[in-house]
Amino acid sequence: MKKIINGKLYDTDTAKAIAGKEENYGRNDFRTFCETLYKKKTDEYFLAGKGGPLTKYVDNCNGLKGFGEAIIPLTTKEAKSWVETNLPAEAYIDLFGEPEE
């Protein structure tokens, strides 16, 4: 998936996938989504995700809500927060090092 946001290219083919999360409630469940955290060569982060009409990836077309996909740029702080919220502590330490106590 490729997207240009604020004049910057975000490309899942050239960035490195570093972590992912999936909430699978079944093929036809509107809450199902998956997202992957990527790191660009420029050390910028972004999420690439797909999901149903009851997720942040909803696609609106002529007033109808459906499954969609998106790329969401993240600051380093936001990427750390996403990992902290969605993955085990070991994943955070592997990606960003051990935080201060």
C-alpha cells in the first residue's frame, strides 16, 4: 500500500514492518481489523491497517460504510505508545530499548 500524506511517501513495500496486531472476530464481523507498525528508512513510523465499518479503517462510499484501509503517520512518541498499548513489554524493549524505571 502506498500513500502520500503531507508531501511524504508512505510505502509498505519499502518500509520495514516491525510489529502487528490483529483483532479477528470473524470474516463478516464489522469490528475485525489488522494493523502493522512500519518504520521508514528516514526513521519515521506509520501504521498501515485494514478493517471493518466499526473500526478506524471504515470506508465511506455514498453514505454506505464498508471495509477499508488506511495509512496513519505516527511520531516516535505515538509509535512507542501504540507498542506499549498493544504488545507485550518484551516487544517494546526489543524495539525501543528498556525505558527508565
